Amino acid sequence: MKLSLTAWSLPSCTLKEAADISKALGIGALDVGLFYRSALDKKLILADPHVAAVPLADLGVDVPNYYHLFGDGLAGRNLALPGTLAANLRDLKQVLTFADAAKIGTVFILPGIINPGQSRADAAQVSTESLAAMGAIATGFNTTLCFEPHVHSFCESPRIALDLVEQSGVKLALDYAQFTCLGYRQDEIDPLARHAAHIHLRQAKMGALQAKFAHGTLNFPAMFGTLRAIGYQGALSLEPVHQDYMNTLFEDVLSEIIALRDCYTAWSEEN
């Protein structure tokens, strides 16, 4: 396991500045996406993925993950929206080509929301079909495709997430905080760890997607032990954020990043 830092944790920083902060903190890896000042050029990724990959080589850090949205926000062209699959598959081929060219180990996407007129079961059926088709395409690439269950998606319980993994064959980008916020105990989330291709780390508690490190309920040493026991060897990406989504505006992001880093470092040095 190796730490990384999400670029969207530092909304005022350019991509280079975020990479330099990761290096200064001794992390040396950066997850990239489409948000804030560090945003990648989505149009270029889709038009010329090899050219889009070139600037990442100059960052001087590993890039273990790219977070892709097919449309705008959580709703746009989401995986549970009927009629979007053909366009999303076309884009996915370009995205995976970009990831391979940039030597990015994983690409994560979102499973979709409950769209107007849908039930949760309706959304799950459409998303499962979308993910299965996407997973089939991803087998032709080196990067690993994964999806992140999240608050406000149709995939809001460990049971639904596990069903989606088993029925689609696509692995998880697992953020324990998403389930903790919704009231699930850590031991109820642990069975998902063996299906994870990527991990996000931030503190949380029931009703709060993000909490200060000392005020949340997630037991990180226990989490690290679970991941080691199932043989997880991917990135642990530090993801405290400063954004309006779920009112995650009130933590000192840099202090939270360092607290998580130090927690993992202390645990790993003893193991």
C-alpha cells in the first residue's frame, strides 16, 4: 500500500502546485480529476488522449488514479440514465487510452443516481448494464476501471455495492466515509475491501461525510489492518476536501491530510 493525495483536496492550487505539495509532504503521488484549478482538460482527453497525457509526466509524482465524469455533475450522463451508454462507451475508450498513456493505474467513475421516474431498483438495473459493458471494454487496457458508491447515488449501502460488483464485474473505489455518513458501522463496510481497486481516506461520522480527524468514528488502524489482511496493494488516497457538497467546508484540509498521513506512517512503521 502507498499513500497518494487527491488534487481536488487543494481547490486553489494548480496541478503543479498540488504535485509539489504532495512531494513536500513525503507522499509523492497525486490523484487527478476534473475539478478546480488543478482540473485536467476533459475535451483534450476525449479528443487526443495521448497528447493529454504528456503534461502529467512533468509533475514528478506518481499518478495512481484519474476521476472521470461523463457529463456535468452527478446527474449528467450518469450510468443509471437510460440512453447514455453508447456515448459513454465512446468516451470511456478515450479515457482508458489516456490513462494507459499516462501510466495511471486506476480510473474511477460514479455508479449513477436515481433519475426522474426511476426507483432504486430501476437505477441499479441500468447502471449494472452500463458497468458490465464498460468493464468488458476495460479488459483491453492496462488501467483498472472502478466505481465509487457515494451519498446521493442509488448505491448507498454495502449490500447494494456488493451486488453491483458481483453483477457487473467492476471493482470499487472505496471510500468508507460514504457509508459511515449513512450510518453503517465500519465492520459492515469491511467486506467490500476485498473488491477495492482504489481507496479514499478521510475521517467521517454518522450524518457527516467529513469530520476532523479527532472527531470522527473511523478507526484507521483497523482499516489498514483489514486492507493488509486481504492483500490490498493499491493506493490509499488522502481526500479531505473543501467544497459545498455535503457541507464539507469546515476542516483545515492541510492539517487533516497530515493527520491521515501520520496515522498511516505510524501504523506502517510498526507493521
